[in-house]
Amino acid sequence: MNMSPFGWFITLVAAGFLLTLAEVFLPGGVAGVLGGLMLLAAMGVGLATFPGPWGFVAVLAIMVFGGIAFLLWVQFFPRSRVGRRITLQTDSTAVKTVAASRDLMGATGETVTALRPAGVALIGNQRYDVLAEGGTWIPAGAQVKITAIRDGRLVVSEATENA
């Protein structure tokens, strides 16, 4: 593939911003790091490709546009429909939980928060920090059963109707 330096510059900028945006939805940090590296590579290609001060203008434009995009993202994304679905909306300082004990094995209760996979469940009129078995997600208000206790945290699975 024979691409001009300007084509590489545009490709690297676009891919860098898209990968940085994808980091919000993809866990692990790999997409964000790759996006940042692509933006740095775009800055290098811009400095090498554009004559005179235009290389520095390209670098400055990437930095300014990236900063403005980040500020707008922080300002508006949490209030968007998608942002409200994936960000924490309540302050958890009011949630008080009780330490787990071995006599709770097999007890059932109801989730207070969605378990993604961790959250809070109400078991015997007490709130407990719980972890969904196998990393599954369990919605708020679901019936759960304690299946294990690991590192002081109750491990639960969704209770079935026949159990």
C-alpha cells in the first residue's frame, strides 16, 4: 500500500482519536494506550511531513483539539443516555454493609444494587457486599443465594424458582 505522508497523518489522527474513544467502552487500557501512541506518531509524521511552521501547527492542533474534545466529553457524556447507563449515579457513602459470617452459607436475599459483578444485597434485613459468582451480572431486585465466602465477601448466584 503506497500512501502519502499526508494520508498517514490523517489515518493516524483518526485512528488515535477513535481508539481513545473506544477506551471508554473496552476495559483494560490497551485501546487508550494504542490511541495515545497513534496520536504521538501522527505528531511525528506531521512534524516530518509539513514544511516550516505547519508541522508545529499540526502538533498544536492535535493537542488543542484533543484537549477540547476531552473537556467536552467530561462535561456532556455523563449526562447523555449512554453515559447515564454506564456511570455511577448515586453516592455510595450512605450504604452501610455488615461483615460476612460463615453461618450465612445457603441464605437467600435480594440485590439492592445491580451486581456487575460486585454490589450490595439485602440478606436477613442486613446489607452485605456481595460478588456475583462467575463474574455474571445480576440486576437490582433479583433473588440471590449465597454459594461461597471468599476473602470476607459473600459470593452469590441468582436464585432459581425451583431451589
